[in-house]
Amino acid sequence: MAIKYPFLYNYGRNKDNLIRVCVEATLMTNHFLHFAGLWHESEMFEIGELFESEEKKSEFEDYYQYLASPVTGKRKGVIKPS
């Protein structure tokens, strides 16, 4: 996200619609998106409504099935190099 959409770090961090479009575009071209770090980026996934427009819902049935599956892992917290 930082490489393709650096403007999010300057003036887009509070614009949910812009964040949503950038996250959707990133997920369309990647198999994985890691919301890492202590920056505001780690909270961008919480904006919700990703791929929820009627035209996109049918394309992402597997995605919504994935979201409905229970989370079984345990959080490790912040891991920093020694």
C-alpha cells in the first residue's frame, strides 16, 4: 500500500472512501495484504464495506465465506527484532 498509494500517508488517512478504493485495488492485484505496523495503516482494514457494492458482491462470494469463518489463531502482539 505504501509503495502504490503513498498519498494515503499524507492526506488520505481520514478519508474512508479513498482508503476503501485503495484497499480494494490492492486486493484485486494481490493474493495477500498485510496491515502491519504501528502506523494508522494497521487499522485501515477496519473501515469495512470492502467489495460490498452489488456489482462486486457476486465476484467475491469466496471472500465473504472466508470472512465468515472463525478466527482460530492467537495474537502474538508486536514482534520486534532484537
